[in-house]
Amino acid sequence: MSETSPSDTPETPGTNDFDAMTRDIAEVPAVEVIVTVAVNLMSAAAVKLGLTDEGDKYKDLDEARKLVHALAGLLDASTTEISSFHAAPLRDGLKSLQLAFREASIVADEPGQGPGEKYTGPVYG
């Protein structure tokens, strides 16, 4: 019977090579990481607002509020870092989500108290 070292064993599916992942992420510009995270937050918020084909199946306004608020905070903190080329469409998407939240809510938030409005100021339709 021969002995094998851990490096001799083949990788099993689902096992990640941490060094390769680190190298991959090191090659991604910060702007791309920020924009990707923002788009993921926007997509998740849209689902939680019931704006997808499934409609109300995944609708959860409490979860949507958290996601929209996090998106607004990320954009507020990174706008000067990612240029208006990237920031403008993300801000437009954020405003659309904020308006969709306001429309979907049974109890309206006071102006300036809606999700993310701490960072964006009051959002009006």
C-alpha cells in the first residue's frame, strides 16, 4: 500500500482552491467588485419586492428594506470611487427600487424614512 500526501489526492467537486480564488480576485478591479455587489443587491431587492415573474411568491418587504438600505449605503460610500459612468445607472436603479418599495408598502414611510433615504434623501415619484 502506498502512502499519498494531501497534495497527491485529486480535488473533489465543490472543493475550492483558495490560492487560485485569491489570484482571481486580485486581478479584478475594485470598481468591478463594487458594481457587481451593487447589482446583486439590486437583483435581490427586486425579488423581495415582488418585481420578478414570480411576483408575490418571494415578496418580503422587511428583507427588501434591508437590501435597499444596504445598496444605498454602498452607493453613498463608493460613488466618488466608481465614477459617474458606473454610479449614475446604479443610482437610477436604487431610486426605482425605493419607489417600488414605497408603492408596495401598506403603511407609508415618512419622507426621508424609507429604505436608503438616510443616504439619498427623500425619494418622490
